[in-house]
Amino acid sequence: MRHALALVSLLGVLPACIVEAPTSSKPGPPQSRSQVAPVPVKNGAVLGDLAELVGATFAPPSVSSGDATRVVLVFRGIKPTTEDWQVFVHLEDAEGRGERLNADHPLRAPTSTWKAGEVVQDEFVLTLPPGWKSRAVNVFVGLWLPSTNARMKVRNPEAVRTDGNDRVLLVQLPVVG
């Protein structure tokens, strides 16, 4: 039986927090992975002049080979744009072995409709393929413009975890089972 040790307040965690969703056993009735409460992760990456990646939630806060977790990204608009940027999501083996998995997608609310100060959520599902062998998966996110294939610059890389290529390391999810 696995449980998140503590729910982390979306506003109470330092920027660039990388949550590994620690687990422990507690007495009580067993919970299925789908019953575990979402774990929020604060981020704070400033993406160009467009938005701040406030954070995300993961439910469940771990993933199994062949299984899925529901992700909700939370953005706050900074400055309106006429372009429709998309989210890129890269899943990589925490040990650096294996290939990258992409979960890139258009946002539910196009960026051309965002207003300054508006909080926008984007929900999607990440699924690990059967046979995934890593102990954890790194989840990198950012915004990209399909028409030019350009990534939105991370304006505060010193305050958040990035790979130096405008990809924000949002979280490292444990792979269980």
C-alpha cells in the first residue's frame, strides 16, 4: 500500500520544488492508486512574456508501467498574445536511459484567449508504456509554437529547475509496481 506522505500546498512550497511523491505505509483500509489524493507541485517558471507556470497536480502521485496519472497544469497569464502556443510534455527515464516520450498537445484554452492575471488550467493524462523499467520518470514541460517549432524562453531559469533548453523540470514521479 502506498500513500503520499503529505499533500503539499500549491502556494506553500518553494519555487522549483521537485517532488518525488514519497510513500509510506499507514494502517487502515487499502486504497487503490486512483483513490489517492492529487499531489500539488508549485513551480513559478516565467515563460516569455506570456505566462507563469504556477504549478501542477498529479493524481495519483506515482505511475506504474502501463498505467496513467492525470495531470493538471496551472498557468497565470502575464501579457496577451495573438499566437496559439502549445504545451510540450517530455517524459524521460530518471537515469537517462531510454527514449523520450512526448505528450505534446494544444491547450484546452488557446493562449490567444488568455488575459493578464487570468488563471488557466490544462488537464491531460500521462501513460507509461508497458515494460517501463525506470525507478522514476522526469516530467519536463514548456510552451512551443508549432508554426516555427520555437520554444518559449524560460525567463527565470535561476529560480526553477531547467535543462538549459527552455524545458522546466516540473516533477520526478516515482514508478511503482
